[in-house]
Amino acid sequence: MKRYILFCIVFLMSSVAFAQTISITSGATWSIPTLTSTITSAGKNYEHIETSGPSQTLIKVNSALVWSVSVQQITGSSWHSNLVVSVRRTGDGTGGAIMLGTSNYIILTATNQAFFSGLLGLGFSRDNVPIQYKIEGLSVTLPVKTYTTTIQYTVTGL
């Protein structure tokens, strides 16, 4: 019995050394159409919400035991504070790892926040987890320029 417990402890401790990886594949560049095609009369703001395709980004996670993916937005000088980006997982992808977490939109901030997680990796992975984006705050009152932002995904696990 002592050998069995020792084996389990050594196995669990050695599994921490396994590398966890995340692979991200983006679909085509997501460009938002101009609002000029929807303007029909003067004096109205014409606020607009735009969503990407349901599989705009595909994520692959490979980890030893339990893992989690967090997400945050990194903005620079080419971003307007009125624009709000949200992200959601639109499916579970494929693979043997068990998926946990919601498929509701998460409003991105500069703070890393939990996105989704999984367990029982042990050689299993989760491939092609589809990610969709939503941007709010688009308006004809925004200054005309190109706005860019970075979405950062972080995987942690044992």
C-alpha cells in the first residue's frame, strides 16, 4: 500500500513538469464595415454592434492534468475607450479532455480573467475550440481612424 501511495505522489509531482501548451489559429482578418452603408438620415448616432464569425479564432490546449485559459485585452494608443470587446467560446472543439466553463460573452478588460478550463488531460487535448468576438460602441461619432487591439490568451495548469 505504501508503494502505491508513493507511486501516486511521485506521478502527480512529475506531472507538474509536463508542459502545457496553447495553440491559437485565427481565421481571416476581421474587419468591421463602415457605418456609412446604414446611415439613412441626418441627426442620428447609428450605434452598432458587430460580431465576428463563430469560429473567428480556434484554440488548442494540451496539458497534463488540469488547465485553464484566461483572457485579457491589451490596448494601445490606437484604441478608443468607447469601444468594448467581448469574447465567447461557441463550442467545445474536439478531443478527450473535459471542458468546463460558460459559453456566454465575457467583456474584456486589461485584467486577466477566467475564460474556460478543462481536466483529465493526461495526453488528451482540446483542439479547435471556436472563439467568437463582439465589439460594441461603434458609432458615427467616433473619430475616423483605424482602431486595433490585442487579445491575449494565457494557459495555466499542471
